[in-house]
Amino acid sequence: MKKKRHELILRLITENAVTTQDELLELLKKNGYNVTQATVSRDIKELKLIKTPVKNGRSKYSVGSSGSDDDNAKFYSIFSQSVISVAAAGNICAIKCFSGTANAAAAAVDAMKLEKVVATLAGDDTIFVLCHSDSEAREFTLQIKAMLNGD
């Protein structure tokens, strides 16, 4: 039963832009699996699903590329545990972090390989992210906020 559910989850996240655990739970129910939120959460961890950015500034569940799931999960974990706030000013985003964590969080941003990010510059508790345009900086800010909120 669990193996078939995992196969269905992988198919569902491939065919749909599943952005939250609640969405995945509803899709599973529509496909005959009456599971709890806790079960879905465990399945996500067991399948090593990661959140990847999509164009509207949100994130969706996806399967990490071969051999890099653990790295992506580590980067997301480091980033989400380091960041306090993010704001855009022109084509630059300022990301405030806990003291001593900005370099690791900047490495996580770099590892995301986002097209709108030109470069990052990190200090002790702040990261500046240079984007191509003001609108891309605003999109990046929304994307980061969505990631931090678990959306």
C-alpha cells in the first residue's frame, strides 16, 4: 500500500504543481487514499521531495535531481533556518540573517541557480542579491517569502 501511495505521489507532483501538503493530501484523497497530514509529511520526507521555485514566486514539490536531493534539502534547511527577513530595493534584495549565517544562506541561494539572480554578496548577517531588474528582484523576494512560509 505504501509503495503504491509513494508511486502515486511521485506521479501527482510530476503532473501537477503541488505547492502545499494540503494540496497533496486532497489529491491523494481524490485518488482513493484516505491518509492524514502526518502520513503525507512522512511520505514527503521518505521520498526526499524538495521545494523548487516556479514562475509566480511560489514553490512546488519535486523530486531532486539524481544524487543531489540531500544537497538540495540541506541548502533549503540552512537557508530557512538562517533567514530573518527579505526585502527588495530596486534590483537588489537584502536578506537579513541570524549573525554568522549569511555566508551559508548565500551559498544556498547560489545553489538554487535561479536565472533572475546575477550574483550574491554576503557579510556576517546580511546578503545582497543582485537581480537583472526591479521586477525580478520583487519576484525573487516573493519567492523567498513563499519558501520561508512553506508555501
